[in-house]
Amino acid sequence: MLDSSTIQQLAAELDQSERSRVQVEHFSKRHPGMTIEDGYAISRAWVAMKIAAGRTVRGHKIGLTSRAMQISSQIDEPDYGTLLDDMFFAPGDVPCARFIAPRVEVELAFVLKKKLEGTRISIDDVLDATDCVTPAIEIIDARIEQFDRHTKVMRKVFDTISDNAANAGIVLGGRKVLPRAVDLPWCGAILRQNGAVEETGLAAGVQGHPAVGVAWLAQKLAPWGECLQAGEVVLAGSFTRPVAARPGDVFDADYGPLGRFEFTFV
């Protein structure tokens, strides 16, 4: 385990990287003995810095939800990060200067009406606690470089977790629906980039049902004495691969019966 001073130092590096838009080298390379627990400790320290600077928690994101991504990351469960108030964008213009290497993922978001807590939570518990489900785009970013600048080795899962699970932004759009009004695993989307279809997918790609990840996250927070709170937004996980975004790119997210919206990186 990393000591507290090292955790604070690495969290400060992430904070500076986000401000300067200059990526830092892999933490796992400098600290080869680091663990997943160290990654979450760094992420939490960074979020605490942001809260101390005036940010507020609006929710959470779940990542690495597909089996293929878990195998490639050499883990057997998803990861998670924190959504803060300045990460939320409406359809329309998204400022590219906010990010270093933004990529776009297609997801569903659960908006909670009551808290979820405990160590035994089912899909039905999640649906009962959900006010609505809505289309969402997650913007992921890399304050820690994705590939080592010298060796070209890909970062490890410890690095991604430290980096707030790569979370950077969220665009909410489309139509809000009651959680039992649609068959959530069969909710699909088409993502177009500058008019070309880049990705398609079904929410079943998220562990079979997007509520599975929400239940998992509530249970993962329990040992910390934490829970998912009423009013929070939970990104359930991507059901497409991430698509790189550049200044001027126009994205069209078409969720069929759940609505369609556009956003442009400016």
C-alpha cells in the first residue's frame, strides 16, 4: 500500500495535469507495487481536493463493464469514479479545451429517487430506487497517458482507477423513461461522428442488464460507509467502444424510442 503522503502527491499531480492539460506518466511504472486499493485512495484524494475547491458530487460512473475490457485490464469486476457538478453538459456545444484526449462512450444513466445502500442489492432494488433512466454520453479523458511515452506500454488498471476511472464529462439528452417502462437490456443506440456511423450497441452489453452495475456499485461503497444518494446520477457503463473526439467534431446520439441529440466539440 502507498503511504498517505504519496497518495496526496499523486492526487495533486492529477489535479495539475487536468488544469495544465499535460499528461503525467504512469503511476504504476513509478510505483510497481501499487494496488487497486491504492488507485481508489488516489482517486478519492483527488475528488476531495476538488470538493475543497468548491465542486459538489452529482453522482458516479461505472467503467470496465464488458467482459472483454475486464480481461484486457486483468480484473474480474468493473471500476468506478465520481461525477462532479462541472462535468455535466447539455446537448449543444462542449468545450474541447476542458479535455486532454477526450473520447465518447454511449451509456444509460439512472437518476435515483431514494438512496441505495447495503451489501445485498438486486436489480429490482435498483429499479425501485430509480426515478428515471435517460440516455447519456460519457466523455472520458486521460490525465495519465494511455501509452507510456517511452515504452509505449499501455497503462494498467491501477492508473485508470487513480484517474477517477477516466471520467471527465457527461452529456444528458433524449427522453427520460420510468425504469420499468422499457426493456432496459434491449435499449440501443447509434452513435454518428460527423455523419458517419461509428458505433452501435445494446445496453445488454453492460453485464446483461445496465442495473447490474448500479447494484454492484452500491455494494462496493458499503464498506466505506457510503451509499448512492437520492438525486444522484449513475452512469451504468458503456455499451460501445470509446470514440476519439477532436475540435469541430459533431456527434449524433440516436437512442431510437428514447430520443436523439447532438453535441459538438468546440
